[in-house]
Amino acid sequence: MFKAAAWAYGPCIAAVPYLRPVISIDASFLSGRYKGTLLAACGYDPEQRLLPLAFAIVEKENEQCWGWFMNFVRRQVIGEGKKFCIVSDRHWGIRNTFKQPQYGWQEDANPSYAVHRYCMQHICENVFKASDKDTTLPDKFRKKLANKKKRRPFYKMWNELKTTNPKAIDYLIKCGKENEADDNEEWRPERWAQTYDGGYRWGIMTSNGSESLNSRYKAERRLPVVGLVEGTWYKTVKWFNERKQIALARQAEGERWPKEIQLKLMKHSLKAAAINVITVDIERGEFEAQVPFEKNDPGITWKYQVFLKRNYQPRDPQLPTRRAWCKCRKPQLTGIPCLHVVAVCGHCRWDVSDFVDERYSTENMLKIWSTGEFHCYEDEHEWPVYDGPLIYPDKRLINRGRRKKDRNWMWMDAMRKKNQANQRRRTRRDNNAHEPVSMEDVQSGRRTNPRRTTRPSARNRAQSSTGNRGEPSREPVQPGQNSVSIDPHTESRVSLGIEGVLMAHQVAGDHLTAQAVEEGGYEVGFYG
């Protein structure tokens, strides 16, 4: 019977040496006739685009299936002896994979061949549940704790959570341990905190890449195995062609780095003008950057030690090329110069681009998407004759009834959707507030806000429905004092009241009182 299948494409394997040594893995269910689970592993190019490395169809998500898939990734895709960082959720099958030597990803071996890191989004979900669903905690955890690179703001938020959310702190201490029940085991914040990471995850804090890859193949997951493999092949070929053209266009324009990195360096250069740089030893490359402004601690001048080495190669190839070292830890963790390094480069008149890691370069991106070659596969009648055993579907995996189409939402999904709706509501409100409204537009009946229309009143809807049925409509109400024209073409009116007229004139910039409205008989018109 059919048990499992794994596959990877040659151009994806050829691109591995040029990728940052970070892989995110995730699983998703099949939604076709047969039950099963699709496992996926992906890498990232310099512009954070996804590169599918390997796929597998297994019976379910457990230690045996994950170990078999990760062994395939090690031997057929990555290669022996290469150290990679794996970002995933805290599934027990994945965690046990990094403890067994037969899978090739033993983390505590000497030398180690893997570094396992947890997805920040999944940890945030568990912290949210552990803290009795405190809605203010997720943003604090993501922005001020897990994603922080400096130790000082990290411990500031850590001490704050000790007093406000002790349950969340208890979970964070346990989640990185091998045995959560062992109180004597040291806590391992490097699993989820970037400030303790050591530069292995290159700033990639979540496994959203592999989850996004699974969502891209949502239609293919309804097909049988052959159709699923064929669908992944065609989409991968399409991505390689599109992104190769993008890399060629960037190289033809003479852009050395992606646009995101260029924008970061530009923003840093604008802020670096206010930083005072002192040269400690130019031969050794030691400098001191004095920052008079900080978001968390205004009014205090902080000093950062900076080391710049123009010709340096790290001993560990999976770490960033540490030509730049700063006390804020950003260049060591991401390979991108921080604000203080940019200030030192401006002080010494050096090119700050020389201190960006080469794996972010446009040339490296072109190598990723153009090293391998895809070729058309022949029709089935032209394939070689198969003499092996016949494989039949396992009838136990046939699902009866309606299949599941979407995954179960987590608490973070609901909160993210709510935050997006609130953000759209605030954006519309800000756009409406910045639009100038003149008194002439209000009095002439022109629409004051082109993005927003007023819903017709119940009376107008009744009149329009009556007219459509051929029944005689009521006589239009004549405009009287303190009234608003809803539709100047039909001259239908609805009472607004003194308060509404006052509000309309205040929007126009006029200062009126209720007595002035009653004496003057103001009339405001606008389209419905």
C-alpha cells in the first residue's frame, strides 16, 4: 500500500549554497478524497521570497513521519555536514527529531549539525492562552520581548511582565526546556528570543513562510498524489521564471542590494547625523557611538561600542559575515548594519554597503534563481518501463463525507483579523478627517466626501419602492427651517434638527450657536 512520498526539484537543491542557512517547516492536511498530511520545507531569498525546498505526503504528523522527511531533506537536499537553523512550531514530533542521531539533525551532537528555533507566532499564541487571554500581552511579547535585539529593553519588559503577567513568565521559562517538569534545568531563551539567538536565525522569527507556502498549494491539496506533485512542479517553474527576470532587471539597473535594505540604510543615514562618533583605535577598528536619543529612554545619552573590520570572514559559515560588530547586536543577528555602524562609516567616510552581508546581494539572488535548470518531462507513454511492485491506495485513508477545507483558527488569527479591521477603520477615519470641506460645497449640495455615501432614509426607500410598484407617491415635503436636502433632484426632505446643522457648519469651519440657527433658518444640502 502507499505509505509516503517525498520529492524535491533540482534547481531548488542547486540554490541551497546561496541561501541563508535558515529553513522553516510546517505541515498541512490534504483536502481531497484521501486523508493525509503535506509536509513542506522552504528557504528565503534576499528579498524574503519563498523558495520551496522539499515536499512530502505522509499519513499523519508524528515523530516517525517528521523524522523520515527531515532525513530526506538532510541527505537529498541540504547535504551532510552542513549546519542549518530550523524554525518551526513546538510539535512534539519535530522536537524529538532533533534528539535522534539517525535523522541527521541532532542538535546536541559534537559538532552540532542543526539549531532548532521556535516560531514566535506560535509562542505568542501559547503565551496568550497561558496569561488568561490578556489582549494587551501579544503586542508586548512580539515587539518588546521576542523580537528585541538589545538586552536592555528585553529585560525591562521581562521585569514588567513578572509583576503584571507571572503566568506568562512561567510558560516562557518552561517552553525552551527539554523537560518542562524539571525545575533544575536551565531555561533556554534562545529558542524564542532573538537577543539570545546568536545570529543563527538571521532575523527570521516565524515559520510563516512554510505556512504561506502551504496556502499557495491549497487547490493542489485537493488532488491525488500525482496531481499534487504536478501542481507543485508547475508553480515552482513559474516562480523561478518570474524571479529570475526580477533579479536580472535589478542587476541591469545597477542595484547592489534589495530595496528593503537600501531603505533601511537610507533611514539610518538620516538619523546618524545626530550621533557623535569617537575614534578609539582606528587600526583595530574600535569606535564609540554616543546616541543622545532613544525611544525607550529619552533624555539619556547611551554609548555603543562598535568594531568594523573591512576584511573578515567568520569561522562558522552559517553565521553572518561579521565585518561589523556593535553592542546593540543588530549586525551580528541579521548581517545588516545598524544605526551606529552607519554613523561610524559616515565619520570615517567609508562605504556602508561594504558591511552588508553578501548573501543579501542582487548577485546572490540571481544565483539562487538561475543556477539550476528546469526541463519538460515527457508524456506517460514515453516514460521508462516500471518493473517494481504495484502500489495501491490504503482504503483506510478514504474519507467519507465532506472533507475539511480550512484549518482551525487560532486565537492569534482572530486577533489579527480584528486588528486589521480596526486599522482599516482608523485609516478611513484619518482620510476623512484630512479632506477639506468648504461652506460652498455644503450649501450647494455637492458631495463633501467622495469615499463615503450616506445611506438613504427609510422614508426615501419607501417612496422609491412605492414608485416602482406604480402606486401614487406622497407629495414631496417642502424645505422648511432647520432641514437638510437629501436629494436635490427629487427635493425630498428629512428633518435634521438644530444640532445637525450646527455640526455641519462646524465641519465647514463656521462658529454658530443654536440661537443663530433658529433666527437665520440655515439650510444645508448634500447628496444621499
